[in-house]
Amino acid sequence: DVKVTQSSRYLVKRTGEKVFLECVQDMDHENMFWYRQDPGLGLRLIYFSYDVKMKEKGDIPEGYSVSREKKERFSLILESASTNQTSMYLCASSSGLSGAQPQHFGDGTRLSIL
Amino acid sequence: DAKTTQPPSMDCAEGRAANLPCNHSTISGNEYVYWYRQIHSQGPQYIIHGLKNNETNEMASLIITEDRKSSTLILPHATLRDTAVYYCIVRSNQGGKLIFGQGTELSVKP
């Protein structure tokens, strides 16, 4: 079974802090994704990576950056946290980018910015 | 990606089959039908996907109509742990991001 592990289930940070969310997958997948999920807005793609050190912006990259130094690990960074970044953050991985390859998700990190 | 329509909620008795419908009347030939579910406060869980043929795995069966305009996810023997929001997604062969709609909230009752 695919295992995607996010480092924290719940996190509370303060406005202006730099926040790191970590994600690790154990299936040697090429592609990794960061989404945020908000009530009424569904899932929105922040960034994705199709290879080590490669990244692409998603629909809402502003205020975020990512790092992929190793194949199995994809980090999401909130450069200066703001209250509107309070959300559920979901990491996913897939073996390919085509529609035939499913994305597998971690359990999410519920982040609160005070 | 084509839009999907699902009933907002459904009930099912424990041990019975749960049949969750999805309408995707504007689906095109190279688009896959995917099903995910999300249990409260957890990440989405992949269930199954298909292009044209019916599919079965250890979790569920996916029945796609011949014209591909609708599909049904079947959980053969629902348990209380199957209570979740179920999302039907149409995804192009070019893949990319997943777009979740409102889904169907399935309640399995004893």
C-alpha cells in the first residue's frame, strides 16, 4: 500500500512565523503535490513537483514555497504565516502525471494561524 | 475536466450494498472516472478509477454505463467504517490536479 506521511496532524502557529510542513512518501513516486482544503472551496492545488528539485506552481502559490531535495520528501513552506492560511493542508503523491495514475493522500495537517 | 453531479446524502444499512450514483453527462472520450472518499478529519482515500470498462478491486466496484454519461460506485457490504463523503471526479488523460465537487455524504447505519 502507498503510504504518504505528513509530519503533523495539528499545528498552531502565530502570524508572521515561517512554517514548515513536511511530507514523505514510501512508494518511490516521481510526483508530489500540496493542496489546501477549505469548506465550500474544495481542494485547491498550491504546488506540485514532478522530480527532485523541480516544482510547478498550482492555482494558489502566493505566500507559499516548496522544497524537494530528495525524491521521497516534499516540504511546503509558509514564508510569513497569515490568518488566511489557516486551513487543512494535504500532501499527495503519484507515480505519473497522466489521468491513469491515481494520487494518494496523507492524513492532512490542520494548521491554525493565530 | 467534465463536471459531476452527485446526491448530497445517502443512507445505507450495515451489511447491505451501498450504491452511489454519479452523473457526468459531458465526459469526453479520454477522461477517467475516479472515486475517492474522505472520512471526517482525514485525508482523501483513493478507491477506484476506470475509463470505459467496469472495474473491481478489494474495496469496491465501479460500473460505468455504455455511453459513459454516468457511473455507480458499489460497496458490496457496507460497514459503519464506510461512513464518509464520497467524491466522484472526472479527470482527463493529461492528469494534473484533482478537483473535488461537493460529494455524497454516505451514512451507514446499524
